[in-house]
Amino acid sequence: MEILLGPHCAVLPPLVYACLGTSRHGSVSSGAMAAMILANVLQSFPERHDRTQLASLLALVAGASQNLGIRVW
């Protein structure tokens, strides 16, 4: 990931949505920022396959906990 690419992907969409968005039901969350943090943490694993499996496992656990109503904090 390039250094300038990450912040632009995290900051620009909410600004554009704030100026142009008209949907009451649509929202722009901090998903891009979470993806950058996760990518930074997973960089310590040398194998791409391992990083993919860990990211998929995290997505599965997060989705299951949201569907079951489990609060982690």
C-alpha cells in the first residue's frame, strides 16, 4: 500500500458524501481506516495466504458477533 493512497481512500469518500450525498439511509463509515489498520498489523506475516486467511477469519468473527448481538467492549 502506498503511503498517500491509504489516507486519501479513508478521508475523501466521507467528504464527497457529505457534499453530495442525499440518502438518509446510506452512510460512510470508518471501514477504510479499519482496513488500513488491519493491513498494517498483517504486514508482519510473510505469506500472502496467511494474511488472507487471518483477515477472512477476522471478518467472519466480526460478522458473527454482530449478527448474534455480542458486544466485545
